[in-house]
Amino acid sequence: MRPRVQPLPPEEWDAFTKANPYHVFATLARHPGLYPAYRRFEGALLDGALPARDRELAILRTAYHCGSAYEWAQHTMPARAAGLTDQEVESVRQPHALWSVEDQLVLQVADDLHYAGDLTDATWAALCDRYDEVSRIELVLLVAHHSMLALVLRTLRVQIE
């Protein structure tokens, strides 16, 4: 499918977009009022309190749930860089794959939020045992953000590089 919103042409890119020449950014740059705020928000999530492995695991599970080929393609390499093996990356798509307790908790957060739009009390209690308050908030925001982003990417028909 053709993009519904054409990416901004390279000659109009700002320094950030030139350094990160992805269609998602060049497309969102079409809205100059929101684009800088979006980049700051996303940057805060990608460089936040969560361990990189947990962050990428949550993003991949969310991409899987939302059917976001774009997010899946963009986050498989960072997931590997964060310590996930090729087999683990592929296992994210398998709801009944065996995971460590720590990884399973991250996946459960993404599952609960996708299916129920909330966390069960048991999932929340497990989060409280593992993460501080800042990290708990960040994990919920991370999953919610990538769910929203998947919807935006699909609706605008942003093409995979």
C-alpha cells in the first residue's frame, strides 16, 4: 500500500531526522508542532529507567499483538543488542513459549494491557516486587506508546525501510 502521508523530503529534514533517517520520523515531521514533543517523549522512553532487555521485549510483544511489521522490523536489532537471542526474538510471537520469571513478567504486562487494557492485581503485585515506581510507570507508558504508534503507522501506511 502507498503511504497516506508522504515522508518529508530529505532536504527538509532537521538534524535529528538526518541522523535517524527512518520513515516514521520523516512522516511525523509533517506535523511540526507535535514532532519535537513526540521525539522527546519517545527518547525518554528509550533512554529511561527500564533495562534495555525489558524495554525491547515489551516493544516486540506489543508489536506482535498490534500486528506492526514496522515496529517489529525496527526493534529486532535493538532487541538483539539488548541481549535477546534470535530464538528469543522469534519466541516473542509464541504466547506459550517458556521464559524466565523476569521475562515472563514483562511479557505479561504487554499481554494484560493488550487484552484487557489494564493489569491484573497479580501482575501489578509482581511488578511492585521487581520494579520501583518510576519503572512501573515507564513500562505501562512504553507499552501504551507502542500500541498507539502501531495504530499511527498502520493508519498512515508508513512503509518499512
